[in-house]
Amino acid sequence: MARLAVLIASALFAASAWAADLTVSGAWIRHLPAGVPAGGFFTVHNLSKQDTALVGASSPDYGMVMIHKTIEEGGVSRMVEGGKIVLPAGGKVAFRPGGYHLMLMHAKHEIKVGTKIPVTLEFAGGQKVTALFEVRGATAR
């Protein structure tokens, strides 16, 4: 019975990773030791004929989720807040190590490698897309 509940929940989250013309693929989290923020990576696709923007994110498993970007200046990498990320009509934006990413902070419980964590992406105009992010180890790329 518990297995059936897990399968149904997984199907619902997979279905909710699509909202109108916005889809999410390749979603994963790089898990780091306790107390260190985790990084969230994915690709978001805008299949519509209008530009939109990613303006925020949240997860019931983390106290705070922020959009960040890694930049390099003078040979030194640092992170800055990403603000809103424009998604061109018919285009996509990849969130990858060394570029745009989500910072998942203040885990509400122990996060284990191999689990799947729901993350809700918030877009201009109020659209939201929830996707399951697979938790991978600290050396994942």
C-alpha cells in the first residue's frame, strides 16, 4: 500500500512539472554536508510564444530557496543573487554548476542522497511549476 502511495505521489509531481507552456527537465540537487546550502540545477523550457521570467522558488524541505548566479571576476568566482531570469519565447535556460543555480538553505530535516525533493519554481504572472529534484552526492556534476 505504501508503495502505491509513493507511485501516485511521484506521478502527481511529475505531472505538475508542466504548467501551461513551461516545463522542467534534468532537475537535481547537489547535497553538501549538514549546514552548508545545497545547489539546485535544471533546465526550464518556455514553449509559449511569449517571454516570461523565473522570479522565485521554494521547497517544503528547505527554509529558503534563492536564485543565484556564479560569476568570475579577475580569476575569482563568486555568487550573486540572480534576480529574475528572463525565459525567451520558445527558448530555455539551463541552471548548471558554474552558472545560474538555486541555493537551497536551512534544510528542515536530514536530506539523503537518492531521495527526490519537490521544488516549486515561480514565474512572472503567478504561474508555478513543481518538479522533483533528485538528490545527488557532493561530487555530482
